[in-house]
Amino acid sequence: MPDYTSGGDFNRLGKSYKFDYLTLTSNFMLSSKEKRRIRRSAEKMEKRTTFEGRGMDVNPFFAKTDSQEDLWKSLNKNTVTIAVGPAGVGKTLVALWFGLSAIKAKAFSKVIYVRSDVGCAHQRGRGALPGSMEEKMAPLLGPLVDNLSVVCRSHGAGDYLMDKKIIDAMLLEDIRGRSLNDCLIIFDEAQNASPDQVKTVLSRVGENSHIIVTGDTKQIDLDVFKNHNGLLDCYHRLANIDNVGTVRFTKSDIVRNGVIADILAAYDD
């Protein structure tokens, strides 16, 4: 018979558990509520240990431009950050990097990626596409998938983070009524949203959450948003509110590829 007074370990369902006599006996004196709290804490710790144990540690952040540094500082300081600028400046990259770094530091539990299902004028709606909802959402997650190889060390990070819902995608059309707590919300491509839609997303920010609204007003896909644009509206409307930061990128901030600035300039002429 085991000597429980000296502690020991046992194996159950292939998992090894260590215990000691005081822990074993005191556990019986805990209330059900306290036991649930301890179990949730243990599960949360196991999830974080698994995340780091699989080699998916987040790389240290480094800014390539002053504007990227400004965006990082705003995300740290403010509950709401609005980032406007052309393609290739790293708006989504910095936002994702900040969110996963905060998860690693145990400041948040997840990143929620919100995007409108707006495309070209003749595109079919997401519901018309074949497959499961995850398969329907996959094309919208391209910006995150592309950036994960920069943010994380492991090549398998993307699948793991999404399978475990550490990164969770959500359509703008499905966000009404939600309360999003303990997370970073990335509202991407917000130039394809109306002021009322941006207001709806901003009002979903729950306890211990930050939000970043990003977009490029040069990439508005439907004419309806050219004169009634939620991204520009919130950028100007909220600029002087405490705990709201705004960052404007320019073509000089483009880091994806040097030729992009010249291409954009050619289309502006």
C-alpha cells in the first residue's frame, strides 16, 4: 500500500499526477466553487505551457519604421487604436505581434480578428461558398497567416493557434450583441464598413480588452463606402478622446517591398 503521507505519484489515462498528503486532504475541504476555480486555473496554465512547449514562442518585436513604433506604443497605452495607411506598412503585422506578445505575457487570452465580408461588386456572399464555416473564413485570414511566420518561431504556429481558438476569426456581420473580454480585437479592412458598423464593433470591447481598427482608404471596394466611410469617420471623430490613439502611415512607411510605393504613386497620378 502506498505511503500517502510522504507524497507520491500515480498514473491515470496515461497522465502522471504528483500529489502530497496535505494537498490531497485539503482538496476535500474546498467548496465546489473553489475547486472549479482551481481547475480552470490549471487548465489555463496547461494551455499556456503547451503553447510555449511546442516551440511557438513569439519573437521579440522590432519596428522597421517610426510609424510602426508609434503603433506599438499606442497599442500598449490605449484601449482603442486607429491605424490608417497604405498597403505594405505593417498595420496588421504589428497588431498581431502585439496581441500574441500580450498573450505570452498573460495580459490577454486571445486575439479576435474581425473583418467585413465585402469584396468586389459581383462577389458572392460568404454563405454561398461551399464547405464549413472555417473553410469559408479561410480566405479572409490570409493577412494573419502571412504574418505568423514573422511573429512566431514555429512553422506550425498558425494551425495550432487557430485550432485552439487563441486566434479566433469573426465576420463583422456576426459581431452584434457580443461582449469580447480579455483579448485584442483586430478590426481589419475597416474602410469597407459604414460608421454604424464601426460603432458596433467598438462597442463590443469588453473587460480587459483592447481594439485596433485598421484600413486603407485607397482600397475601398464598393462605392457606397467612398462618401460614407466608417474608417475615416472614426479616425476624425475619436481623435481627441482620452484612451484613443491614432496613427497615420504614409507611402514612406511601406516595408513589404520597395516597388509598392512606386506602383501606388503611379496609380494616384
